[in-house]
Amino acid sequence: MKLLIIKIMAVASLLLCQGCQTARVAEKLQVRELTIPAVGINQHHHLAHTSDDKLIVSWVETKGQKNTVRFAVYDNAAWLPTQTVIITDSKLAASPVVLGMSDGSLTAAWMKSVKNEKDPYAADIYLAHSKDGGQTWTAPLKPYGEQARIYDAQMSLTPLPDAGLALVWTDSRHVNHDEDETSPNKTSRYQLMAAVLDKARQVGKEITLDNDICSCCSVNTDVANDELLTVYRDHLKGEVRDIGAVRWNNDGVTHAAPVHDDHWVINGCPSNGPSVDLSDGQAVVAWFSAGDGKGTLRLSFASDGNAFKSPIVVDDHAIGFGKALLLDDGSAMVTWRSNAGSEEELLVARVTPGGDITERKTVFRGSFARWPSNYLGLEKIGNEVFIAWTDPIKKKVRLAVVGL
């Protein structure tokens, strides 16, 4: 009997110790804020990483009519000198990006509104390349054919393993702008288009990923091995606007399917798109839906190219704009905007494939910028996760670090 009591006490002690260990891990998930080396009024944040896994933060500084696209690399807890990509007096649509390529070079992309066009949302995408860390840039080029009609809601760019680049955009070449956008009898639709550029920046053939999509929601693309995965808000019969996923490569579409049947019916674009991250045969998608009558942020995992599993409800009081990335243990880190009474909260949490939501933290509470800075930035560097957002009150890009 005494031996049994000792064994029970030992097991209880072990369980208590495991609980204490879990608590200590949770306490180690610290959130702190970094100041980016921007000056004046700044917005349009974007996070990426270099080929040697250093953080790239890009933003736009605005002074009068001038917009300056700048970026800086965060290396060993210090900022390298800030570099300038372009200075323009044109309106910048989707947030510019600076991407690290697999050969150590950089690619910058920005979207400028087209003046004197019948379509007020017409835009052009420009790319430039740098081999010296951003000190000098090649002349800008438009990475698409003459038939393309870029809609200024979004652009999605992904570096490829061979120093190439995948570009996805919303195209309005078949849209009749005299038609009522919300009319159920509207015959012309927005398309999701893509193209692959090789390392010499030669543009391949244009690929149609979807002939009818929700026009204003952002699109997100990632790559694993030789296949790309693009997620977006689809536009289906009956004004259903659920999240679609397309697997594709330079030869065209290989597979297309919905992520989940939310059956969200809305006669208009909610301007709230999904995100995707791929790693070692795993995929995770985060998205917002209000098909059940309330704002819900969902997360879904998939493995080895299989269908996405039943979604995990992360927050049923969400505003959305979620971002998710995979961690080394197979779980996902997700960040999103949520309702907090009269304010909003920026939240971050770890979610396991089994549906456990752990280590949920509030990063920021207050106001958030409108389009196109309404989405959050999320990037993992080593054992740290970086979250970016634009603060419309302080009129600057803010950056938080979450230690794993």
C-alpha cells in the first residue's frame, strides 16, 4: 500500500512538473516592439527575408505628393543602412515589396495607379532587381503582356528556388466597367492571372488560375519544390465567396479546389483575403468568413498535397486580415485583428494541427489603417516571429517581435 502511494505521488509530481514546464514555456513567449528606421509619415508595411534568413522590412514614406519606397534589413539585433528603391509622385496601390532571392539578390515590386484611365482602379506593376543589397536597381519593367489589365487590389509575388519569381495578379481585361458591379446579371468578371519570371527576368506565358474571383480580396502564394499554391477568395454562383486554392506550375494549373465550404453569401467584396504558408510537405491557410453571421477567423492544415482538413475556429469575434506560418514542430503561428469593444486588438496565437490554441497574446490594441495597409505582416526568422502593422494614429509602421 505504501509503495502504491509513493508511485501515485511520483506520477502526480511528474504531472505537476510538466504543468510547471508548460507554464514556463508560455511565459517565455515574450512580445516586444522594435522601432523601424523610417522617418516622417510612413505606411504600406511588408515583411520578407533574405536568402541567408535575415528580416527585410519595407515601407513607404510620404511627404507632400512624394512617395518613397524604402527598406532595411534587420541583422543580429541591429538595422543595416536603410536603402531607397524608388521615389514617385504617383499613387501607390498595393503595398510595395522587397524580396530576397535565392541567389542573394533582391527584387522590388510596386504598383502605381494609371492616370487618365476609364477604370479608376487601373494600375501597373513594376519590378526592379538589385545585386548590391539595394544600393542600385535595374530599370523597372512590367512583368506581363500588353493584354493584361491590372486591378489595383493586390499583387502576390513569391521567390522561386532557382532565383526566379512567381507573380499573381487580379486582371480586369474582361470586365465591362459600365456594368453594375453588384448586379446578379453582370456578365464580365475579374480573373486571377499568373506568370513566372526566370532568373534573367524573362517573363513566361500568362496562366489563368481562375476565370471568376472576388475582386478586392488579397491573394497569397507560396512555393514548395516545383509547385506553387495560391489561395484567394473565389466568386461562385449565387454570390458565394469562399476561399479557393490552386496548385500550379509554369505549365499551368495542376489542381484547384475550395479550402472549405463556408458558403458565405455576400453581394460585394469583403476586402479580406487569405494567407498560405508551405513547409516540408505541410500547408496552412488562414482566412476570414462571416457566413455564419459573425466574423470568424479559421485555420486549416494540409499535408503532402492532400485536401485541407476541417477548419479550426481560432476566433469567432474576428475582424480578419489573418496571417499564418508554419513552425518547426508542425504547429502554426497565426496573427489577426479582433473586436475589442470600441477598439480592435492585434492577436497572436499558436495553433496545433489537432486544434489546440495555445499561447494566445495581445500584441496591440487600438486603431488600424485602411486599405491597402489593412493587412498584417508576418515573418519567422530563427526563433523569432515578427509582426508588422500600420498605426493610423501615430502614422507609422510598427513592428513587434514574438520570441518562441
